Amino acid sequence: MTTSGSPDPAFGAVVTAADRRYLVQSWSTQGNVDAIPVDRAEGRYFWDYEGNRYLDFSSQFVNLNIGHQHPKVVEAIQAQAGRLCMLASTLANHQRNDAARLITELAPGELNRVFFTNGGAEANENAVRMARLHTGRPKVLAAYRSYHGGTSTAIALTGDPRRWPNQHAGHADANVVHYFGPYLYRSSFNARTDAEECERALAHLAEVIEFEGPSTIAAIILEPVVGTAGILVPPSGYLAGVRRLCDRHGILLIADEVMTGFGRTGAWFAVDHWGIEPDLLTFAKGVNSGYVPLGGVVVSDAVYDTFRTRPFPGGLTYSGHPLACAAAVATITAMKEEGIIDHAAWLGEAVIGPELRRLAERHPSVGEVRGLGVFWALELVCDRDTRQMLVPYASSGAAAAPMAAVIADCHRLGLWPATNHNRIHVVPPCNTTEAEALEGLAKLDEALAVADRYAEGA
Ligand code: PLP
């Protein structure tokens, strides 16, 4: 690991101890929490108090699309803080207006209005609320392989195992029905080609709609490219097929672009790759790289009309917070000025994709490489023929040890990737340079030797 700055390991130890003493950590067994204390960050790197430098291949929570401490965004927040920190949403503010205008200009079709929230879960809560009130129907269909947030409705929409304990606690929403989306590598439909997977996944969804009763379904919510649950790029034709099913039955389509929006897939929104227009589009994360919490719902004219003459029954103290909106305006403007979206598309196509495929040839533990833009997954397996996962789905403790060992080796090498179950997610900031990407991929190459020890044929 490269060291720099003026390390202060003693203070770092104090930071870690206080973190354990005073905080309740998301999704964690609290007794196991042992966070690395972070001192500072810049661009694609952050430093701990020992002076160790980490290359951020996670974009933190896949949200830091513009990298750490972008000077134009920091400056915009500072300027807005000096002028007006907080304003109730009943009073008008130009940063809020500008952020909404920029977002609607980027969003496809008739998505012309924004309801701001503090993050992604609240965005999905409100999108579902709007869809139910607009259609007068109760149910929402969501994919098993999905993550939509940790609040009440959002965790019920979520397919991944984080939903399970919430259902045990009685918090899951009964009006959510799950379905299987396309995932050729582990096809639920015994498909062998993308075309078969697409056709059969759509037939399955059509059947779920038929058996649930189309007139009871308000919306289908989906991540246009599934994120945390696998970085699953849909076969061409799938999203258009879902749109057609929605239109046939008067069901709204909600695109959850919380993770995919604002450059992650090499486009402003993932739906742009397939020319799909949802009725509601939710965003957060990349809209301002999380420098100040912000999310929202972009609303179609038709849904907006529902609330023209009757109240929209939702609201938040911090809806359209001026600091968060100033950060969004600066982020979107900088992304345009610096060509960051096109760069992310190029980096995926010319550097990350080809290099990851080369890694897959060398490492028997790599079952599949997939992704686009700066949104890639390595699926790690024990055996390429059987595709048995390197660690079982939803495993923890000893069963998850092989993945923990690979990740620990990445950290030892100064690389900070994202991970989920048996996968490593290569999700660096959109403005990662070619040299930085190659540096990280070389470290990943080294760390995969650890995974290979658990794989057949190593
Ligand atoms: N939707 C998707 C697709 C996400 O990836 C996430 C977070 O990872 C969320 C919603 C929830 O967003 P937040 O954590 O800001 O509430």
C-alpha cells in the first residue's frame, strides 16, 4: 500500500473505537463491526489514519459517481451554505428549481416534474404511493433479484435477503408480489440464449400478471440494470416487453435508477440504452454523488395530473434541500462540462470490460464477467462447469470465508471493491482514469489468486 499525508494511527484507533461505542451500523451484526477509520479522500482515492491509500473501486455505496471531493461540487456547497442553508419546500428556491429542471431535461419523454426526497428508499416509497393513487390499484410487482431500499415499502419491494428479517418483524407490505427477471448465467427458465431468456422471462411476467389479476396491479418496479443483486444487464427487448405488458394492462412502470442513474452505465439513465420511457423514475446516489443526501421521483405528466386538483399526500421536511440541490446542479453541470458520461461508457468498453475478460481467462474462480459503463460484476465460482457459487447465497460466517479472504486481500493491496454474496463488483467513479482503472485491475488480478485456491482446476 502507498502511504502519504501525516498518518496518526493513535487517533485512527480512537475513531474506530468511538464508531463501535456510539453507532448502530446498517445491515450489520453490531458485535462484528470493525470499521477502518478514514482520514481524507481525493479523486478516486481515500486514506486511513495509518497513511494507507485505497483505490475506490466501490464509489462508496456505488454513489460517488464524480469521485471524492470534486472541487466544483465542494465549492457550490460552500457558496450555498454561505447564502441559504435551509428553506421549507413551501418557499421557492432557485437551486431547487435548477436541479429539477436539469434532471427533467435529462430524463426521457414526458417525465417533466420532480418530487425531491433525501435518498433512494424514500424515492421508491413515494413512487409507489403515486402509482397506487393514480391507478386506484393496490399491488406492485418487483423482481426477486432487486434492492429498492431499507424503509417499509422499499424493503418489501426488495427481493434480496435483507427483506427476510423485516418480514419476520411484520413490516413487509402484503401488496408486493415478486417475479424472476432475466439472468442467463443462472436462468430460472432453462434458457440457453439471450433471446430465449428474454422471451421466457417476459412470458413468466405475463403469467404472474394474469394470475395476480391485472386490475389489481398499480405498478411494476424494476432496476433497468439490476445493481446490488448482480449487475444484470437485461437482454435487448426485455424492457420494451415489460413496457408493452404495462401498457396492455394499464400498469405503471417505475424505473428505479437510484444506482444506475447519472452515468453509472455510461448513459445519463440506464433506460436510455434501450429507449424506454417509464411513468415514474426514481433517482438518488449519483445525482450529486451523495455529497449532501438527495433523491427523488421524476413524474410523468399523466401522473402529475392526478395531483393537479387533489393533494399529493406525501412530504418531507428536507424535500429539495438547498445544499443538496446546489450539489446536484454543480454535479450535473460538471459531468456535462467534463464529458464524464461518455468517459464512463468508453472506460467500460475499452478498458474495464476487456481487462476483466482477460482476468477471467487466467482465473478459474471467475465464472462470468458482465456489465457496462463503470458497472461490472465478477461472478466467482468453485467450479466453472457446475457454476457452484464460491460461497452459498446469503451465507455468513465460516460459509462466507472464501469471499472474506478475497476482499481482505484486495484491502491489503490497497483496493476497495464492492462485494455481494459470491460477486465482486467493479464500480469505480465515472471519472476514473485509464491508469487508475488499470492499477485497480492489476490488484484485482493478484487478489483473485486467493479465490482460485477454492476453485476447481486451480
Ligand atoms: N434503489 C436502488 C436500486 C439502490 O441501489 C438503493 C441503494 O443502494 C436504493 C434504492 C436505496 O437508496 P437509499 O440507500 O438512498 O435509500
